Amino acid sequence: IAHLLCCLSLQEVGPTMVGDEHSDPSLMSFLGATKRNMLGNHFWEYYVNDAPRIVLNKLESCGYRVVSMTGVGQTLVWCLHKE
């Protein structure tokens, strides 16, 4: 089974968005993520205060691998894959 996870960061030092309301709760707990709803959004998201490199290192220890990365404005997006 393949899993795809996207991490977004508005800054190089955090916070890092690591999931949405449908994300795996056990993975979000492992990352130390907090669930929040930003004013004006109709959805929930998980975020951590860690820098992206810390989040990516944690995800690598769980078997995730970066398959692509891009910048959208001042937002950075990493897509990861796990077999």
C-alpha cells in the first residue's frame, strides 16, 4: 500500500503544516502535531512548531521518502511516499 503525505511550511523555521483533518492520528501524534482551524477556513489542519528539516527527519525514520519538492509563493511543499 502506498501512502502520500505533503508537508507545507510558510517559513524555513516553522511552523510546518503536516496534515489535514483526515490524516492518520497516530502519525500526527508521533510528529507532535496540534490540530487547528484557522479563522476563515472551512477545514482543520495539523501543524508542528518544528522546522521542516526536523519533520522530514522524523518522517524518514518512519519510512517516508521525499519524491518531490516545490515552492508556491513563499510556501514550500514536500511530497513524500511510503510503501
